[in-house]
Amino acid sequence: MANPIKKLFGEIAIYGLSSIIGRLLNYLLVPLYTYVFINPADYGVVSELYAWVAFLIVILTFGMETAFFKFIQNEGDQKNVFSTAFSALLSLNSVFFLIILLFYQDIASLLLYEGHGEYIVMLGAIVSIDAISALPLAKLRAEEKAKRFSIIQLSSIAVNIILNVIFLLFWFDYNNPEQGVFYIFLANLIASLVKPIFLFKSFTLIRGIDRSLLKRMLVFSFPLAIAGFAGIINETLDRILLKQMLYNPENPSSLDYAEAQVGIYSASYKLAMLIAILLQAYRYAAEPFFFSQMKNQDRNKIYSQIMNVFIAFVCGIFLLVTLNIDIFKYFIQNETYWVGLQVVPILLMANIFLGIYYNQSIWFKLSGKTKFGAYIALFGASLTVLINILYIPKFGYMACAWATLIVYFTQMVISYILGQRHYPIPYNLKKFIFYISLALALFFLSPYIKVDNFTVNLFIQNSLLLMFVLTAVYIERRVNTPE
């Protein structure tokens, strides 16, 4: 493996330490939430509101992280690029939070949370703080200060975990689930404040806005922001639509049912997010790395080799979870939620396609043709909305899961076709198809060789996983594998 690739995976290990450990620690909150919220509807409230947070984060960062990585390579003056981008984000988020303070009660009513305007204010503050912190954290990534980045992220996560445990296990009144929702958001708000405290020096680097530079950065980032917004529709809109479409205003009790379906789907969705956790760690390291290889003559070969290893790895994770679902299901403490486990394999495979798409997306970022990213994402978002609206009334959250898979697969294919036309990278399609096909074949084979003995069955299922891992390792270690 070439040295640049070793460097990338070394940085992924460090970023992954904070991202994976941090997200796994956050995942420990799911057993806590499903334990204290006996009614899935109460967990559904938390899940739906955090879906809105995901939308707002994309809007309020406005693609400035990627623009920052791009322009520090082109401009050379990192201080000016940072000051311009950071000042713009501060202004945008200040206006946003002011709007929240003025209209929080109206927003709460619109989202069917009448009388709970405090949810909206706290979530608005969380989103603004996280969006403002994003660029100083991106600066650390650009400077390859992965350890400091990890410390900050883990500190924020640790505060969130500790406060959740204290609030929910010692202060929470189980007869008042709304109090639990409030405590969860309060813990997150305090934890979010940890980031700007650590990053305070970044605020001293502001020296004004270079309007000419900002205009060029906005031209570059605007399609990315549109793509990001459309992409987050694919990731989170299903939970919002699930509630809105299952709720019948003429039947007030249907609101509890709708929120319960969101809670069940969201709990199972968490099991499928193991690949998404790895994707986050990967993206933290990969994006600045890919830009740093722009002048390397062997960059396309490196990108292709990285994709080979990536697909093999995420397919292994797919098998790890699906072949051991009888163990992973205990991650969800309340058996009431287990009815939703059928979506896990679908969503895991969907996230594999999403990961491949993330890798491919480097073509329109390196070539500066970010408008294609926006087109692809907008098409995917439209498809997401269409499938969910058509099929949620009949199939519920199963429609959400299949919509996610179909959309990510479609985006992956479209991105590959366009990328080979505008910025060709010699990916090894045979390898990609082989790894995914092998993983799916072993998954579909597994039910036919199950036995009643739990221990023996565990051995058999994980033998299939080992078979896949050994095959992938053998293929990737072969010398001069034809590309």
C-alpha cells in the first residue's frame, strides 16, 4: 500500500477514535432512552426533533468546511480564508437564532409540539453553537491536529453522556416523559458549549471579511450546501414524514401512534448506523486528504485503491451486524421496539451505497464542478419524498427503509456515470461488485444454516463473516492487482 494511503488510514484511526468511541458512547444512550421511555412515542419525539437539527446544521454551515479546504490550497493565505468564512458563519447563525427567539412558540405549534416552545429554543441554540464550532474544527483537520480535534469532540460527548445519565437516572420523573425530553436537550446544549470553550482562540483570529474571497467561496459552496441539504433529506426526512403522514388530525390519539412508529424505526435505525459512524470518521480524514493529493500524479490510482479497501471493510461491517442481529438487538432494551429490526439489513446496505457515493463525490469537488453534486442530491431528495409519500400510508417505516436504499443506490450509479465522463477515476468495478455480491450471498445463505443451539449458531454465523474477511484480505494483499 502506498505511503499516502497509509497516511490516510493512520489519520482515520485517530479521527475514528474520537468519532467511533464518541458515537458508540452516544449509542449507549439508546439503551438508556429505550429503558426510561417505556412508550416508544416519547423516544419518537426526541428522534424527530433531532432530525430537524440535522437539516439545520447543513444549512447553517453552508458548505464552508469544504470551501475552506479548497481555498486554503488555492489562496495560500489560510488566516484570511478562515477569517472570511468564520465571520460569515457567525453572522448567519446569529440571525438564525434571533429568528428562533422571536417565533419559537409558532414553530412549536407548527411541528405539533404545542406548549413546548422550550424544545425549539434549546435546539436552536444547539444547532447554532455546533454550526459555529464546525469551521474551527475544520481548521484543526486542515492543520492535521487530529489529536486536539479528538480531545475536543470526546470532551463534548463525555459531558453529554454524563449529564444524560445523571438527569435521566436520578432526576427524571418516569410519570412525566416530557421532563425526560427536556433533560435530553438540556444535556446536549451544555455539551455543545464545551466546543467553543476549547476553540476560543479561533474567535481571536477574526480580522474581517474579504468580500471578493467570500463571493468566490459562496459560489463554490452554494451547490455543496444545496447538495448537503438535499442529502440530509435522504437521511432524516423519513422520520419527519412518518409522523406527519401517520397522524390524522381528526383522530387525536393517532399522534401517539405516529410518534411510536417514529420511535420504533429510529431505535432500529441506530443499529444500522454503525456504518454511518465509520463513514463520519472516514470523511473527517478523507476530505482534506483528497484535496492534499490534487498535485500528486498518482492521485487517481490512490483514490481507486482507497475505494477497494473501503468497500471491503463496510461490507464486513454489514455482515458483522446482520449475522449477529440476535446479539445486537439487546442494544435496544425494550422488546417493544424489536418489531422494527427488519429494517436493519436494508439500511446497512443503503449506507454502503452512501459510503461509495461519498468516495465518488471527490470528482466534482476536485474538478470544481460542485453543481453536479447539487443535481444528484436534489434528484435523490425528490425521489425520497416521492417514495415516502406514496408508500408510508401503506407500508409505514418499511417504506422509509426501502426508499433510503433505492435513493442511495441511484445516487451512487448516477455519480459514477457522470464522474467517468467529467473527471475519470479508474475504479475497479469487478472488485466492487464482487465484495457486495459476496456479502449479500452470505447474508441470504445464513438463515438456511441456522440451528437451535445459540452457541453453535453463533459460531456458524461468524464463520461466514470470517470467510468474507479472509477473502478480502487475500485479494487486497495480492501484488499488482489489475485495476
